[in-house]
Amino acid sequence: NEHNKALEYLQKAYRLANLYRNKYMIGTIEHYISSIYKIINKPDSAMKYAQKAFNIIAKVDSSSTFSLMADIYKSRKNEDSLLFYCKQIEQVGGVYAKEFAYENLTGIYLKRKNHAEANRCFKMYNIYKDSVNAIKRTDIIARMNAQYNYNEKEKENIVLREKNSRNTLIVISASIIATILLLTLILY
């Protein structure tokens, strides 16, 4: 399983980071371990590592840290903690994190019958959803452009390899003919 293999490598990296006492690396690896546990549906393990990572990397990468914590609390159906972290994301989150936060805040406020806040969050969710979609479209276009450029370079490389092969064949043929002529002149 890919996730188990990833955890195995992350645990090795975690031991090394602890050995070298690299706090930021420790926090980053804890964050990744937590993410893997979240993916494989082990929320208790995910929470354990997320809380460890939170204290170290929250100041440096608060958007992804708050998003991870919010996602874990969402999977645990802990609405109050989800609300807390979504509000944190509102303040410091990136585009993807804010889309996630406003979607969840809309649901929470609707459930709590706070229609004004639900409406505000829904409007913000749509704004961020449009931004995320624009980013995705831009990424798709960039990937397509890169693929096109790669294909063109490959075609060019094939032509160059064929030309190189022909040139090599010409040089070998000319060398053989020159060698035969030289031998013929020497022997006669």
C-alpha cells in the first residue's frame, strides 16, 4: 500500500529530524504524517501528530496547519473545533483553505440558524470557489503548454537522433572506403 510505504519513509525521516533536533523539519514531518493518517481514516493518530506539528509550524505555515486541524475535526464531527479553525483560516488562510473554510462555515451557520452569517460565508465561498477554479484552469493550461513544448522537443530530438545516425553512418562508410583505398594503394 502506498500510504503505508509513505508512513514508513516519513517515520524514518522523523527519527532523523529528531536526531538532528531540527524543530521545523520535525513539525513538517508531523504535519505530513498527520495528513497520511487522515487519508487512511485514522483520525486519532492524525490528531496526535497534527497537535504536535501545530505548535511548531503554525507560525510559519498557519494556513495548511489550520486546514489540517479543521479537516480532522470535521471528520471527527467536532463542530465547535471545526468552527474555531475555520475562523482562523478566515484570517490567515490561502485561497484553497478559505474555500474549504467558507464552505464549512456556511454549513455550520445554516445548522445553527444564523442565516446572516451563512449568507456572508456562502458569498465568500463562491468568490473563493471561482478563484480556485481559475487557478485550476490556469494550471491545466500551463500543464498543456508544458506537454506541448515537451512533445515538440521530443520530435526535434528524434529528428536530431536520426540525422546524427545518418551522419555517423556516412562517417563510418567514408572511413571504410578511405581505409580500403589506402590499403589498395599500399598493397599495389
